[in-house]
Amino acid sequence: MRAAVVVFPGSNCDHDTYYVLKDLLGIETDLLWYRETQLDRYDLIVLPGGFSYGDYLRAGAIARFAPVVQALPEYVAKSRGIVLGICNGFQILTEAGLLPGALTRNISQKFICKTVKLRVENNATPLTQLFEYGEIIELPIAHGEGRYLAPQETLERLKRNRQILLKYYGENPNGSMENIAAIMDETGTVFGMMPHPERNSERIFGTGDGLKIFQSLVGALGFVRV
Amino acid sequence: MKEFLIRVLVEPKPELLDPQGQAVERALIELGLKNVRETRVGKLIKFKLKAISASQARHKVTEIAQRFLANPVIERFSVEVEEL
């Protein structure tokens, strides 16, 4: 198995994500420069957190035209592998139209950096298969623009297709519709989440729930960790 | 070719909550502008563009505003074209 963590100008969670995949899970992982377009050798592509292009215009609005993102629709169309967008990566995937909806300014107008509780809404997906349905997990969030918005018919479709994977539990930190924290596309191969699994992948940083997100993906791809 | 000054005004869709507009409105009232309402905060993107005609300029800018300058899920925009 081979994974890629994309590096945009302004990414800042790329090395943490690389560390989890490479050092904690032992997966062959490349840091992939945003100008690359050869994606076929990767089973998993992660768009990491950060502030690509300084979040200018809108978070993700400029990164979505980067060559690597322009190459993603073809990668997805042929079901080559899994795409995961974390935080800024999620924002980029919505801007690119690979995930529905949009991520807007937190309702409090504040950047929020803290650990939140999340409820697993669907555990029959590559991202969440190692969790129990309804399980409450903990992951950190760190964003100023994480309020998930979508037209009503999109929300209905997400619910009907069980594309909502994680919801904020107990409190809704950013004002997201339906408390949405993570979704997937209709193909079940493109995932977006505002919380940062890479920041809670070792017990020293909390519950370690984040590692199970990555282990779920690796397991779903058919690569069993040795 | 003529040159035009283009102004693209982007604002949150009217049906969406605009927390930034709300915060600004509270401050406006605090500062004595008592009768203010429906404050919205958007952005202005301004540039010069060479084109054959004003309508061609408008057409090109509108197309790219839909794809890039505004996000149709959450924003609407208008385009102003002024010949220089």
C-alpha cells in the first residue's frame, strides 16, 4: 500500500499526518507536492489541514485549482482509491465539488481550537468501520471556518444515503447544520472531516481515537497492518 | 481592445445567517446608528481587464465569478463594468 499526503503552500498538518501513516502505521507514504498530477500509484490520498494559500478569498477556493486537486476527479471516477480531506482538506474538497455543501465562518466568529466529542453516525464506511455505531469519540478541532452549510435538499440526500459519518455531540462548536463534522460522497470513496484525527493518534495526546480513523481506512483498502 | 474596470461584489446569500454582519450591526447600533438593519458583510474584488467590449468583459467575468470568485452554495455576486 502507498499513501500520499498532499503539501500545498500553507499546509501545516502535513507532517503530523505523514507521521501517523508512516511511523505509527508503517505505510509507505509520500509527501506529495501540490503541482503533481500522477496519482495512480496511491491507494490513499490525504489533503491535510492548514491554511492553503492563506485561506485567501475563501478557505480552499484557490487550492481547488491546484494541479493535484484538478487530477482528483479522474482518480475518484475510476475508483482508484480513497481520498480524505481533513479540515482545510475538507474545505478544498467542497470547493472542488467533490463533496457537497460548504464550510463557512464559525457562528461565534472565533477560531476554535479544542477537543470535542463526536458521535459515530454510520460505522459501515471505510472511515469509521472500526468504531461502534453511536460510539462517542474525541478528536480535536482547530478551525475558523467549519460551519457546515448545504441546501435543504442536499442535507436530505446526505441523511437518506447515510453520508453523514460524524456529528458533534453534546455541543455544536461552530454552528454546523445537523451538527455535521464529517461526511462522505455518494461513491463512498471521498471523505471530509473538520476534526483532526492526526492530532489524537497516540495516547499521550488523548484517547487515541484518531488512529482508528486511519486504521479503518487502511483496513478498508484491504491492507492489513502487520 | 478597450480596458475596463471590473468590480465583483460578493455577498452571503440572503437566506443564510451572516454572523459577521450581525456583529458589525451590533457595533453600528452601539456607535449611534440606531435605525440600522439587515447588515451583511461581503467582499469586493476589483481589477482591470482588456476586452473587445463591455459585454464581452461582463460575460467573461461572470463565468469566472461563478466558478471561482463566489461560491454558489453560500454566496451571490454582481458584476460592475466601467470603461476606462
